Amino acid sequence: MSDLHKALEEWEEGILKKFLSRSKERRDEFNTDSDIPVDRLYLPVGDEIEDYPDKLGFPGSYPYTRGVYPTMYRGRYWTMRQYAGFGSAEESNERYHYLLNQGQTGLSVAFDLPTQIGYDSDHTLAEGEVGKVGVAICSLDDMEVLFKGIELAKVSTSMTINATAAILLAFYVTIAKKQGADLNRLSGTIQNDVLKEYIARGTYIFPPRPSMRLITDIFAWCKENLPSWNTISISGYHIREAGSTAVQEVAFTLSNGIAYVQAAIEAGLSVDDFAPRLAFFFNAHNNLLEEVAKFRAARRIWARVMKYRFSAIDPRSMMLRFHTQTAGSTLTAQQPDNNVIRVTLQALSAALGGTQSLHTNSSDEALGLPTQDSARVALRTQQVIANESGVTDTVDPLAGSYYVEHLTDSIEEKADQLIAKIDEMGGSVQAIEQGFFQQEIAAAAYRTQKAIENEEQIIIGVNAYKADYEPPHEILKVNPALGESQARRLKKLRERRDQDRVDGVLGKLANAADGTENLMPLILEAAECYATLGEITDTLRKRWGEYQGVAS
């Protein structure tokens, strides 16, 4: 018997058998439409393939190239988590109930720009932006409306929030406590990845070092109080949206992950105490097979980094679990129905690449916020792939393809080179301060734009196969009077709350910001007494200042 088949038997008797004892597969047998049996796992033909155990291994075991769970989608599908949020908390709450009724299996909250950068809706800098690209949340009062009628203990919620992540998490936890939820079982994710904001997106507030403190405070607090919560979603999505290549997306994202792990260790945390709750967030672009290879390579690199660089022992610390969103930057305002095809390809790459949750963009997002109908079609895209395509019936179905394995190895090699270069600079924070990430992404984006303009890269409907007539599409518009109504809500809130209590806890938070104690308990206390997001953020702004960016 070959070493490979011995390793297979050990995996089946150990990891697989144990996993199946607690998590059954969806069916006893899987077959194609022609009644050809579909095995759980396919291996190389022949007795031995060099480096197979080290480079691919088995699903649910190191180096996780073939997936983080032994049975993957044969057991359960990925979480179908449609990103939604616009206008008022009431409007977004209505959309959440609609999506849940349509079969969505997790919530994903989009916040407006003022919320993301720590301004209440009545701030002068929030004028014209309230509710435009997400829901406006100024306090626990708004958050209570946002989740009205939704039992947080029964749903997994992802919140795309970074600089103000600690505050939004505090609002969410307060609601869960009011509902009587068991915080030990409360599940979800906060993005909480501020490094990529400095690199690609721009919704930062504080300088990098106090921002890293907030993140590690969240790690430590959640370990003791919210053990099932994913404390960070280290994001390559926005790096790719800004114009990076697939290789840069992997390298820059994992370098940021390395920085977070190092910061947590330096703050006194043990790697296996927090690393199992780290999660990642990747983009899915149009080059189907490169995207599949990207996901596989990222898993392998992260497993190696955690095992050898950080000496992780717990296998969960080495697992790169990730959410995927299809690529907003690939959507076109021209012939927007073509976006359904693009999103389908991208979603398929995520499924073939082993994602743990997925958001599919709506076809009209290049025109405005998704309408209810387009959001339903986007969700149905996932459901059709999961239930009708057959790609979920076996684990890592493209393994062994000469091309896919070559792409996986090539992305790993090139990403490793970039990570080593960032290490030489001192890590992600230093690379950000030197403008390295920003310059690399700008150069890649420029090359792509030139290729489109020169018609070397074809975009259907944009530089090829253009249409003479574009039929009008329904566009969802946010009520322009929302800012005024939010200001009135805030005025009433401030009139009825205990202002002395608010002032007292904000004073304690200000003093603590100058020290080293964990800030989460005080932020939670501030949330509970209805201090606003802007008030909490301003308290920290006065102590830490604001990040001014890197001069180009």
C-alpha cells in the first residue's frame, strides 16, 4: 500500500470519522444526473504523487488546501449572507425580514459612511450622506429598531464595520442581552480590519497604533465574553476592489493577518486563545480558475504561517475560514443584466474554492442600491449553484487539474515573495506608513485601466458589443429627508436619557484611553446608557487624534 493510501486510511479513521459522528452529510449517496456515483473525495490516479500530503493533504486537515472541513458542502452549504442596509433602521429591518423569508441563512449589515467614520447623523460632516450606502446607526436606539423581530440567538450576523467596530459590537451585544440570548453561543462577525482601510478604502479614524489596540482589546474581551464570535474578518475584498491583482490580494491580506496576530501576542494573548476566531474576507472576480486557485493557495499559506511562524498547536488556529463577496468593481452600468452572468461565474468560483459564506451582488448595483427584486435574484443565484449545479456533491472538485494546481502553486509562490518583502519593511503597519501597499495597488489598477482602454481586456457592453439603446432600470433611492428625521430622533434620545450617567462613563473612557486597560467594558457601558456613536468616537478622537494618511 502506498504512503498516500495509508494517509487516506488514517484520515478516514481519524478526522473524518470523528467529524461525521457529530455532523452528518446531507444524503447517504450522491449521484450525477446520469446516475454516476459521486465520491466524497478524489485523489491522484496511481500509487504516489510527490508532495501530495504536504501540498494538498485531506479536507479538514493541514495544510487545508482542499478545504477546512472534511465533508465541506456534502454536510451543509455555505452561509448565504446577503449584504444589506440602507436608509433608516426601519427600512433595513424590513429588507432583512424579506431576505430571511426568501431563504437567506445569515444577516450582513451595511452601514452608512457617517456611521463608519464615527459621526452621528446630525453632524455637519454627515450632511448628504445619511443612509446613502448603508443604514444610519447613531445609538443603541437605532440598533434596537434595526433588529426588531429578529432573535439574535437564532441568526448569524456579520457587520461590515471597522474603525467603529467596538461600538457597533457593543450595541449588538446589548440587544442580545436584552433578548436573553446566551452570549456564549452568540454567533457572527465584525469586520474590524482597520489596516485595509489605510491601504485601500479610507474609512479610518485613529492612527494605526491606537486602532490596533482597539482590535486586540476586542480579541481579549470576546475570548472571555463572546467565545463563538468571529472577532475580525481580515479583508482582501477592498484591496481587490481598489485595483489589486489576485496575488496582491492574497499577500496583502495575509500580511495584515500576520500583523494582527503579532499585535495580539505582544498584548499578552496566547495564539491558540484567539486565532481560532479569526476569519477572512475575499473578493471573487471573473477569472474563474484563477479565483479558485487563489482561495486554495491562501488556505495553504495561512496554515503554514500559523504553524511555523506563530507555533500554533490548535488545528483551528491554522484554518483560513473566509467569507466571499462577488466583485462590485466588475459590475457595469452598461447592459446591467450582464452582471447576473458575471456574478454567477464569481459565485461559482467561491463555491469551487471552498468558501464558508457568500454574498452575491445584485445586477443593478452599478446604478444604485439594490432593489428588492434584484436582491432576490442575487440570492437565487447562490441557491441554484448550491442545489442544482452538482459542484457541492464532492470536496474540492478541481483538485488534480494540471492547470488549477499550477495556478495554486504559482499564486502561493508569488504571494510568499510579497509577504517576505513586507516582512523586510517591518510588517504591514510599517508598509502602510511607507505607502507601499497604496503604491502597488495604484500601479496594478493603472495597468488594468490601460488594458481596458486599449481593448486588450474586453468588458462586454463597455468596450465591446455595445448596445445602441439601454432600457431604463428601476433604481432604489434613499429619502433625502432622512438626515433631518435622524436628527430629530437624536434630539429626543438626548432629552430622555440619563445625561449624568452618559457624561460619567465617557469621562472614564477618556481616562482609560490614556492607559492600557481593555476599553471594551467601558464602551459597552456607554452603549447601554445610550451614549451615541459620535460621542464615544469623539471621546477617543480627543485622546488619540486622527490619521492624516500618507502623502503621495
